[in-house]
Amino acid sequence: MGETAVLIDSDGRGPGLLVASLVQIFMEPDFRSRIGFQTLIQNNWVSLGYPFSAHNQICSPSNSNSLTPLFLIFLDCVHQLTVQFPSLFEFRSVYLIDLLDTSLLPIFDTFIFDCEHDRQLAHRNPETPLSPSPAWNWEVQFSRSHIKSWTNPLYKIPRRPVRLGSLDPSPNSQIMARNILPSVPENKTYLPVDYLVSGLSVWTELFHRSVPFFQISPIPQEILVKKQRKARELVELGEAKQQSQNKVKVAQITTPRR
């Protein structure tokens, strides 16, 4: 901790982008929101010139063995993080799948060029059928209800109830006879990732979606997410009610008596 690390890459557009992006997600919570995550991709991958047209394809050309799907690997790494830390990301893995599919569509200029120079040349060419809208304008592709389905209902739900003080637990806590130290300290600023094989999982929603006998019914997951959204609404309603009551109490205390 507190040491400076320098990433050295052959041309600055290879594995260094993957490592730098993951480190930023580990260290900075803002990049775990959907807008922050899109900003990270725009700055680290698009603006720095990751060769999407060469390496972000469904299949490699028959005369080439140089296809390196780093962007897909990056999205899979982020998926693993959403599984290990389900309350620290604003988006669900279905958003990552739609993002990957969008990066493979030759419609938006965000993901179909190898550098900013090629992108600008295409914009100046009147015969280039490019959409003037970037890929981040999701309303062009998806309905509002579909975009809303990306939101993680567990986002920023605390791992344990808020303490009344440094030593006093919340009345909502389950008090046990013995003191158990949490595996993740509350003041830890980075994600303690489990990088062992046993801590990883196959991204079945993506890699198995085209294999009929590997299909998993989405109904149980949809029911679970629906219940989670309902529970979040109740929690937010209770918090708003508690804040309103606190404001009334403060007003009663500060109001001078006649």
C-alpha cells in the first residue's frame, strides 16, 4: 500500500488497459456505478485506442490467429466481481451482456474503430453510415423498462446495520454470544477479490445462451430480483419515514417555548 506501480505494455493498447481498468474498479467506488463504468470504458478503452475492429469480433478471420478478446475478458472479470460483491455494483450482469452485444454491432462509432484518427476520418466521410449517437445513448436501442432492469436492487445495501456508535451495535443487529470479526473490515477502501479458481464462476448467461441444452430458466432469477426490488422500496420508504420523524423532533427541540 502507498507504493507507485507502472504498467508497461508493448503499445499501450493491450493487457495494460485490462489491468489498469480493473485496478480502478478495485480502488474507486465511483467506477462501480453504471455511469462511472461507462466513463472508465470511454477513457481507458475507446479514447486510448483499443483496436476493437481487430480484436473485438465474434470470430477470427480464417487467415489470422491474432484475435485477442481482451474486452470480453475485461467484462468477464467485472462479472466475477458482481458475483463476489453483489451490493457494490449498480448494474447487474445482464447490462454487461447488452454492452458486449452493442460493442459487436457495426452501428455506433464507439466500438468499431482502432483509434480516434480513424473515427474522425469516418465522421468526415459522407458515405459512412454511422449513427451520430454514441453507444451510451441506450434509449436508441432499448426501452426504458429494459434499461431499468439493469439496475441492481442490492446496490449500496450495507453488509450490516449502521452502528449507533463505534462500540454500540444497531438494535437491528443479531446479537450473538461471541464476538465474530468480519472477514471484510468496514473501513477497507479496495475490493478484497478472491482470485482462486474456487472463487470464480462460469458466466452461463453469456457463454451458454446459444447452447439449447445448457439453457437455464430465467424465471427463478426474475422472481428473486422482483422480491429484492420490492424489499429495497420498503427499506427506502422506512428510511424516508425515519428522516421525516427526525426532522420533526429537531424542529420541536429548536422551537422556543412560549
